[in-house]
Amino acid sequence: MSDEKKTKGPNVIKRTYRTYHAEYSKIVWPSRETLIKHTVTVIFVSLLFGAYIALTDGVLGALFSQFVSLVTRS
């Protein structure tokens, strides 16, 4: 059988569907409690990093402003 016949026709669709279905059935979905716990953790850590970045930006911005004002006075 030629390679061309192997890759054409409705059999390809059936094989592809079976492959996807077999892989999809291997997925282990998290429980509702686990999903909620992980979501809250991600939100909390994101807020924590956001606050850290905002604080660092504010401090570095103030330091830079002080530096610029010292340089321009001279």
C-alpha cells in the first residue's frame, strides 16, 4: 500500500479522533477544592509580586529624582 493511500480518506479522521480521544481520557482534572486553592494562591502571589514591583519602582524613581535634582543644581 502506498503512503498516499495511508494518509487520505475517512480512516485518517477515525485514527486522529481515536488518538485525541485516547490522550484526552488520560487527563486527570483537579478537584474543585484543589482548583480553588491553587487559584487563590496564584492571585495572592501575583498581588505580592505586584506590590513588590510597585514599591521597588517607587523607591528607585524617588532615588533617581533625587539624583537628577543633585546633578542639575551643580
